[in-house]
Amino acid sequence: MKRALAGYGIFILLFLPLPVHAGASLDTVQANVNKVLDVLRDPALKADSAKEIRRKARIIYDRMFDDVELSRRTLARTGTR
């Protein structure tokens, strides 16, 4: 009986997990990371101050993340909603 349960458990662990494709989420993150890298690599901005680079990076960050929602999810208790 124990052998049958062990065999069944191994079967479940090996054959039930399905591959998942990240898709649109991964594409969104990669696009935004590339935008930040473009800002950092821009030769015209190297002559400018670091404030301008931070300002442009902050614009990209603000478009990508919702600070209020991040705070809610970070501070929320488990199991409440």
C-alpha cells in the first residue's frame, strides 16, 4: 500500500506541473529595463547633471509601478481583502 502511494506521489510530482510562458509580463519588464538602459547610455545626458538622469529614470519608474498599490500589497495582512 505504501509503495502504491509513493508511486502515485511521484507520478503527480513529475507529470502534473505544466510549463508556463511569462509572455506579456516579461516583455513589459524588458521594455522598461531597456528604456532605463537607453537613458543611462545616452551620451547627451553624460554631460548633464545626474539630476536629469534621475528625473528621466523616475518617469519610467512611475509609468511602470503604482506606489500606492505596492504599499497596500506590502503592508496588507495575509488572508485579508
